[in-house]
Amino acid sequence: LSCVMLVLGFLSLYARNRNDIVVDQPGTIRTTPVSIVNLDDSLNYQARPNVPTRTTWNAPIMWELMFDANLYDRTHKEANTSVAMTVFAVGRYLDAYLH
């Protein structure tokens, strides 16, 4: 069963990325150029001096004006990735997030 899951996982990843390979002529394969942008380097941590912009373990706390939304959108569309957001809500705010 684990071998089947491994093969299915590999095929899923292969099928997702197979559009990056283009065949020009029989026997000739070239890969399409992909622009590499390090989104972490584009963050402006000084944009919001009155609020924390990093956690104690140095993870970014995202605020408006800290990043270029168009750059993030374009990069994730080109890479065919998605973004997950986690909201930590405690105390009196927890009930509002659950509803």
C-alpha cells in the first residue's frame, strides 16, 4: 500500500509540473525558463514601525505595506502554488473567528 501511495504521489507531482517541459523536435527537450524571485527578500520590515513584524523565531508577521501584493500574486500564479493563512485568536477574539 505504501508503495502505491509513493507512486501516486510521484505521478501527481510529475503531472503538475510537466507543462514546464517543451518538446521542440523529436528527441530534443528544453525546459522553459522560470524567473526565480525570493519573496522573503522583498519584505519591507520597516514599513510598520509601531507593530511587531517578526515573531520571536524570526518568522514574518505580514502587515499591509510590508509587501508588494502584485509581486506575490504574479509569483504564485507563475509557480502554480497556493498560500495558506493561519490566524491565532485567543481570548475574546476566539469566538469571533469561530463564527
